[in-house]
Amino acid sequence: MSVQAPRNAVHLMYRVYREVFPSVHTELNQWIERAKAIPNDELRSQALMSIEEKTFHCEGGGIYSLLAGNRQSEAVRFIVAYQTISDYLDNLCDRSTSMDPEDFRMLHESMTDALTPGNELKNYYAYREDQDDGGYLHALVRTCQSVLGSAEAYSLVKPHTLKLGSLYNDLQVHKHVMEEERIPRLKKWFEDHQDQWPNLQWYEFSACTGSTLGIFCLVSYLLSGRLDESLAKQIEKSYFPFMQGLHILLDYYIDQQEDEEEGDLNFCSYYTHQQEMKDRFSYFVQHTDEEIRKLPDVSFHQMIHEGLVGMYLADQKVGRLADGRNFVKGLLRISGRKASFFYFNTKMYHKLKPGRSL
């Protein structure tokens, strides 16, 4: 029997803390043990660091498993494995001496293969010196393939997961190349998509491609047995670009000061002034709300939407940002009451458990 998705914030948070987070950590602990056994020092270090520093990505993504009914554990298995690939590769690209787009493209072939049951595994490290991961990345890819391969109707989802996954991979290649090439590459890439999204700026489009939420939503509905072709199309439209864009813009918003100090690319820095950024965030909030109303379990998706706003804005980094307090008040006000609930809930969670919880 399928389990109904939570319809109110208290029920959602109860199930998140009682079911989702423990299940996510059980999966992550297995990958930590695998990562500890990686023979290559650099690959082992980046694998372990990516899990330690970005556990909150798997925790947040794991919430979508609540849509999977009695296959919730399989949804968690896929989400944790796929997100762990994403975070591991991000570390390899971010902290690597390599600036080779071929290297980044080859690494991210693993994410395409993870979404394609039956694809043969490759040497994803072919263009870099560090090679021997003891089968770690292959095991992550196989786990994703195994979950998707067990779902009879994956053919309904595959075009949409591959489209979102391909956009994500393109972003990772373009944003990790040599600094002087990044912006020209990202702008040129956006030109290929601008006709479809004329109301977005190149940096906003880039942000929209950088989220894995749409894929997690598609896979969770697939496992629930409730998915048809119409719903698969609607999930993609409801999540891309606005829900995913809001997700990643919030992530960049809280990292502004840190990225400026470290000289890292931050899409929020391309807004001409603070008021423009506030207006554009409001635009994304409003369009996200409109799109997710077209989905089943609308209360659940609204809570994810408002939860993103509340939980990101509750991050301690916001206190160090110029005009951060006013920005938080304004965005919480237009995002709805539940956003404030998640904001204060997350503030409390930070006090009880130091570190980030998204």
C-alpha cells in the first residue's frame, strides 16, 4: 500500500526527522566506508570531504522519497547515490589542478550513465592523473542504474531525467574551466536556449540547470507507480526552470561573501544592485508557486518550495551579508507562512545540531 505524502508542515518535519534523515545517513555511512577504501590518496580525500561537507544535499534531496510510497527506501538509495556522485565530481572539478573541459565532460559521463540502465561503465578518470578509486564511482553509478532498472515505466521518465541531467553536466563543464573562459562559455551556452527562456538572464539560466531536484521528483513518482507521460512532462515544467532556479540562487545567495573572499564564481554577483536581486528572487518565488500548483500532492511541493526559502535563509551565513536581514524579511513575507515555519524550525535545528541541515 502506498503512503500518502505529508500535507502539513508538522507532519512533514516529523517524517523527515523520523524516517528520511536516518535512512539517508544509513546509506551515506555505507558510501563513507567505500570511500575510506579508495587506494588513491587524492580521490579518497575528495570523496570523504564531499560527503562530510555536503551531507545536507542528500538530506534535502531525500525528502522527495516521501513521494515514493512503499518504495521509499529505494528512492533514498537512488537519491543518495546520485547526489553523492554530483558532490564528489564537484569537489574533483573545484579542487583540481585540471582545467580541461574534456576531463570534466568525461567525469560527468558517470551521471549520464547513472540515469541510463544498461549503459556500460567507463573509465571516467581517463583525462586525469589520479585514477584508482577502487571501484567507488562505478559502484555509485551501478546503484543508480539498479534502482532505475527495477522500475518498469522508466521509459516514461528517461527523456526528462536525461534532459535535466544533460543541462546539469553542461553547467559543470562550463563553470569549472579556466576563469577567463567561464563567462564567455556560459553566455554562449545560454544563447542556444535563450529563445525558450527570454525572461531569464544567462546567470539565472545557469542557476536553473544546477539543481538535482527535478530528477529526484521524477524518480520518486516513478517508484510510486503513479507516473504517466503527462505527469512526467508536468514535473519537468514545474521544476525547470523556476523551482530549480530558486533552489540554486538561494544557495549562491548565502555563499556570496565566502565566494567573494575565495574568488569563486557566484551567479548572484551579476545582479546590478540589491533591489534588482530582490525583485528577481520574488519573480522566481511567484513563478515557482504558479507551476507547482499544476502537480498532484500540491501541498507537499508547496512545502518544499517554502522550505527551500525558509531553510536557506536560516543559514548563519546570511547574518554576514549586506542588507541580509531586510532581504530575509521580504522574501519570507512573499513566500508564505510555511516559509517562516521552516525558517524558525531550521534556526532551532542549527542550535541543537551545529552545522548546516539543508
